[in-house]
Amino acid sequence: MEFEEFARAEWPALRRTAFWLSGDWHTAEDLAQATLMKVYARWWTLRRPARAAAFARTTLTRTWIDWQRKRSTGEVPAEYVADRPVDDSDVPLRHALLAALAALPAVQRAVVVLRYWEDLPVEEVARLVGRKTATVRSDAARGLAALRETLAEKGAVTW
């Protein structure tokens, strides 16, 4: 599989995971692009699709965590964003979930997204974030508890 085919096939999954990590589609695209640049730099060692996909997921996660450590950015939020039609009835819940995810520490957020949104096993998440499996379980439990508490406070979800 050539890199262009790989990038085309993996782009939607990388961008989606990046969105759940960052909470912003533009940042997600930047993160997915940065990930693909790093994968391309190592492409000659990653010729097998499964190996390249695993490397891409690890790279995406670790790049996002690094970006969180380097909080400085030149981006300035816009005062006005044009309205777009939305046909999703869960928009308030999505906003509440994204806000609750944003409140989590970077690694804990990565663990929650990878474990429950991407449905990865604990061992894989531990490998991706560079932690022990017991730590990942703790991060996941604490992250879910924090999400539940935040969403319940906002009245977004009742358990």
C-alpha cells in the first residue's frame, strides 16, 4: 500500500479521533495532518498497513498530548461564526460532552477518548499513551467519574 492510499483510508479515523481529543474540527485537521507528516517521514519502515495504522494512532495521541503541554498559540477566537444548518438533535449534549472532555487533563482525556470512543483495549491505550495498564484503568475511571459529575451538574444527562 502506498502512502497516498494509506493517508486517504486513515484520514477520516485520524480526524475523528483528533476531534474528540481536541474538541475542535480545525485543530483536529491540523493534528491529523501533523500525524500524517510524521508517518510519512517513517513510511519506509511502516510498509504494512496494520503497522502504519498503529503507528499513526500512537503518533496522533502523543502529538496531541505534546500540544497540550505547549499551550501557547497564535490563534485568536473569532467573534462571529456564520450559522450553518444542523440536523442533529443532540447538539446541546454534544457541546456539554465536549466541554466536559476539555476540562479533563490531557492524558486522562486521551485515555477516555481512546478507551471508550475508539473502543480500544486497555493494553493498546496504555501503549499509545505510554503508561501502565493499571494507570490507564485509573485514568479511565477518574475521567468517567469527572465526565459524569460535570454532565450531571449541567443537567445534560441524568444517570
